[in-house]
Amino acid sequence: MTRSQRKLLAIAAVIAFVGLLLYNTLSAQKVTCEVCVEFKGQRNCATASHANESDAAQSAQTTACGILVSGMNESIACGRVQPVSRRCTTR
């Protein structure tokens, strides 16, 4: 096997590996949720994907709360707030 053939084989292997990682990541995320949260008079929305609706909604709420809070206590409190809106779709 020549040097150029080994190089092509290595490039093909890297591309196949990246493709496999991308496929595994995207195929596991079957539900996407957009959650809007109001906390301390401010509102923010975020979107997250996950394998199930409960985890996707929780992840979206955590992300939405991220810029509305400062500190762990507020983060926990915001995570427990009833969302203003929640819209989930399944792939």
C-alpha cells in the first residue's frame, strides 16, 4: 500500500468516525421542547432536545433560567417555576 493510499484510508476512517458520532448524537434526541420562563419580572425562552419529553423540557427550562438568575438558590427556584409556555415536538 502506497503512502497516498494510506493517507486516503486514514481520511476515510476519520470521516466515517465523525459521521457515526453525529448519527448517534442526533438519533438519540427524539423530542425537542421550547420552554419560556418568567422569573423576577424577566422572561426568557430556550429550546432543548433529548430522548424523552420530560428531559427535553427540563433541559430547556434550565437553559432558559440560566441568564435570569444569579447563584445556586435562584437557579433552583427558577427551575421549580411553572413555565409560561411549553411546546414540544417529536421527530
